[in-house]
Amino acid sequence: MRFLSIAFLSLLLLTNPGWENDFEVAQKKAESEHKFILLNFSGSDWCGPCIRLHKDIFESESFLSFAKDKLVLVNADFPRLKKNQLTKEQQKKNEKIADKFNAQGSFPLTLLLTEKGEIVKTWDGYPNLSTEQFLAQISRIIDDTN
């Protein structure tokens, strides 16, 4: 059973390439590379809109290509199933990020942040946008601030 949990988490990591799970590391990377941070709060094993958001937008080739050059991606996941539980250390990191950026406990919640961690755009819930529309919103914000 433990093997299945490890396999499932490995699969999640493989399907979400480039996603960091440590906000502090991500912010340092964003500062050094002068990129925006896209922070997503998800419930990967219980939140239907979260799962759909990852499948429809975050796993698309166009999003991953765009993000590679423009964004530092951070996923704060809050799985509920025992088999998918994160390490205690990771749970603490996610709770710390949630205390700062998601005190209401919204899922999914996606934030676009400056490299300094300032919120410039919020998508509360599933954005109801195509991948192209979602990326266009981010592009406009990036272009307007550069």
C-alpha cells in the first residue's frame, strides 16, 4: 500500500512538471530570474474544480511552455485521503502559505504574484477561461508591469 502512495505522488509530480512546493525557494528563484509567481491552492484528491483546472489548463502544452519562460509555479496542495497525505514538513509549509495568502480556505485559488510576493491577480475557483484566455490575462499583467 505504501508503494502505491509513493507511485501516486510520483505520478502527480510527473504530470505537473516545473511546480515547486516550497514558496520560499520559489520566491528566491523568481527574484533571481525576475519572474512572476503563480501560486495555486488545490485539493488534488477531493476538489473537482482543482482537478479540472490542473487537467484543462496547468497540464496543457501551451501553459507549460509559457510558464517555463515567464513564471515560477508553486502548488500548495491539501489532499484529504490518507494514502495521499503529504509529509508533516510539507503540510506545515502549505499551512504557512495558506495563512498568508488563502486565509478563507478557497479551493481552487490561484494567485499571480510579483517576485516580491505581492498579489497582482486572483482567480477564486475555476477560472472558466480557455488556456489561451488565461495566459492572455497573465501576459497583459506581465507586459503592463515591465
